Amino acid sequence: MKMNRRGFIKACGIMTGYAMLGVNMTKEAVAATMDFVGIRQKSVYATDANSKIYKYRKSQDNPMIKKIYDPKSGFLHEGPCGHMSHHLLHTHYVDRSARVKTLKAKGYKFKI
């Protein structure tokens, strides 16, 4: 079995944890962590559902969006997947890596 350095350190840490705390205590710690994650997740969803900041939580419920996509008089009357909505609302990827390499070769420095 081949094991890299990171895997070896991780395995040693796990074995040390089991040796120090015991299997039952480790299981309890993991269970407590998962309970905390569940409680946190419920509170985030509850806060989002009861939020007074956003009147419309879903874009498809917004009356202005419904008006834009209205088949009779809407600007994007073709629908959400029509040609005009795709043209106006979607972005396109432009690969600029060659230009960045050229500028770096000329000596420009970028703050990233």
C-alpha cells in the first residue's frame, strides 16, 4: 500500500484521536457536530423564509418578471429560453489568458 505524507499524517491523527478519546467518545463528538450542522441549517432556512427584506424570494414570483415574459405584451415574449432573452441576459466566456501571458512577458505586474 502506498501512502503519501499527507495521508500518513491524517491517519496518525485519526489513530491518535481514537487512542486518546476512545471510539465511543469520538462517535459522540462526530454526532454532536452533525447535530450542530443540522440546527444551523434549519435556522438559516427559517431566517430566509421569514425575511422581510425580500418581498419575492423566487424570481418567477416577481410580477415585473412575469410582465417582461408575458406572451401578449412582454418585451421577452418568446419566453425564458427564447433567443432574445438568451442574447440579452446570458454572458459569454472570453479566454484572455494569452493576452495576460503577453503582458507578463513584457514586464507588467498584476495585483491578484
